Amino acid sequence: MASRCGARMAKEMRAQYEPVAEIGVGAYGTVYKARDLQTGKFVALKNVRVQTNENGLPLSTVREVALLKRLEHFDHPNIVRLMDVCATTRTERETKVTLVFEHVDQDLKTYLDKTPAPGLPVEKIKDLMRQFLSGLDFLHSNCIVHRDLKPENILVTSSGQVKLADFGLARIYSCQMALTPVVVTLWYRAPEVLLQSTYATPVDMWSVGCIFAEMFRRKPLFCGNSEADQLGKIFDMIGLPAEDDWPLDVALPHCAFTARFPQPVEMFVPEMEKLGAQLLLEMLTFNPYQRISAFNALRHLYLQDKSLVEG
């Protein structure tokens, strides 16, 4: 019965959405650009495989999708819209879930790669950061931690509008996580994640700091090849934190790292002015409880409109 129902749903999906091109194959499944045959507009189809228990889809997946659907009603300008969800049963152990999102042609990585030298103007970076933080503040105020912020998960429309993607899906994807080591993501991970300590919304703000610096540099800030190497590269910039700030019960002890002192931001991001460097360091604060929030970062003097500040 379940397979018949699944086949019918799959047929309905094919009747409504016509795949145009494969956008990419990630750790979590395949993404297609498709045309909605009812509206003629382009959408992004993301196929995710979810492990099924005896009652069908895990409750965590159902909750996650329900939350994403609820966010759709707010229609936040800096959040990619989830337009439809369809589950088509594959086997007793696994269900294929297809998520239908609005389609955006490029991500921030592509956008930065296409920018001619010497890079983005400072005012453009500030505009992108305001939109980025606005979307993230919205997620955090709805108790959603993104957990995997990187330039590939930040979409930029042709008119320069920023839209956060792939949020709230970490639990859906978690069954695949252990199978595919995504090394690049390591570069945007907060110290508490690298140390496998407990974490909450501040992990996203660390990633924001890394991406903020990358908008100036046009290359990642910390490029480690393992958790320990990544931490070492972070400490080369911010210094080895005090032992009191080191989380308890983590695999890597404080004494595993040599003492080093904080270095000036301009050594790593020479194009960044003083106020911007100050904001960056508030994002790249080792102790997550002292790290700036998206709400407060939006109100930082660096991101204020000059005309409003002067007025």
C-alpha cells in the first residue's frame, strides 16, 4: 500500500515539476533546477533520503518540515522559501523526501568568484552583511540554529538580495552526515563544534565572522585540514584562549596547543577598517557566551547607515 501511495505521489511530482538541470550533488542528496508547470517559474528540487522507523518518518523530520512550512508564512525577504514538501517511499528503511524551494541562480561563493579585482566595495559588503544578519536574526528568534553556514548556503539574487538556504534541515540530513566528510565546512565551524562541546545559536555567529572576512579576502579565513589543525589556525589569529574559557569534557585539552598571542586583524584582512575589525573580533570570540548575537551585530556602529549616524 505504502509503495503504491509513494508511486502516486512521485507521479504527481513529475506532473507538476519538470527538471531542467542538475544543480549539484551534495552530502545530502541531489539538487535540480526545475520548472513549475503550473506557474512557469523555476524552483529548486532537493531530494533527501531519510531513515524510516516502524511508524514512518521520524518525528524529528516531521517537526523540522512543519517548522520550515510555518516560517514560510512570515515570507522573510532574506530566507529562501520552502514551497512544497513531498515524501515518496523507497524502501521499508528509507524514505525519499523532496523539498521544493524558490530557485536562486547563484550562491555567495559564485558571487564572490565573479567579482573583478580588487573585490566588492565596502558599502556593498555592509549591505550584504545587513541582509545576512537580518535573515539569521529571524532564524535565531524562531529558535533555529543553522549549523552549517558557508558561502554555498547563502544565495544572492541577480538584484543583490541575500537569502539563507539549507537552514533547519540538519536533523533531516543527520543520517547521512557520518557517511560523507565535508572538509570545506570545517573552515566555518566554531571552536565549540570543533571541540565537540555543546553548542547553540552562537555557532552561527562564528561562521558569519568567517564569511564576513571572506567577503574582503575573496578566499576563506581559516583553512584547516582537521579539527586540531583548524583550531591551531584560529588561535594563530585570536590567540590561545584562557584555560578558564576552555570547555570541560572535550577530547582536545587546552595543553594540546602552544601558547600564542592575538594578532592584529589587518594581518589577516588588510582591507578591513577599524570598526569592521572590531565587529569581526566580536564574532570570532572563543567563548560562545561572550560572542556577539545577530541582533546586536545588526546594531553595531560599523553596519549603521552613515547618513543616519551623522543625522
